[in-house]
Amino acid sequence: MLSLDESSELQPDKVSADRVSTATESNVVFADFFELKNKVLISMANFAINRVSYTLTVKSVSTMEQLRKKCANGKLT
């Protein structure tokens, strides 16, 4: 999970942090993200395919609904 310090441009009272997870037979995805003004910045995705772990930094901004749909489909692209 990303941490916000006092020098961050994001105002802590306007940011909510959460974790979305999804699992299929072949992979498990966990995404940490921040929501700011109905937009979501995905900070990090950790996933495992065939028991091999990968860490991916994802630089994309989407709405919460789009993020949940992507996670439900097992895709974070």
C-alpha cells in the first residue's frame, strides 16, 4: 500500500485507499489503489500465475466502476 506523507500533493482527507482482489483457477490479482475525485490511480498490482509471483507497477487512471470490472475479469491493463 502506498503511504502518504505530509509533503504529498494529495490531501489525505480527500483520498481513500482500498484493495481489490480477484481469483481465477490460474491467477490471483491484488491491486492497491487510491481514489481521488471519482478517479482511481492504480499503484501496484501483485499477481501469481502458476504459482510464480510477479509485481507490476500500473500507471493508469480509471473510474472505480472500470477498475472493478477489470478486476472481475482478472485483467489490470
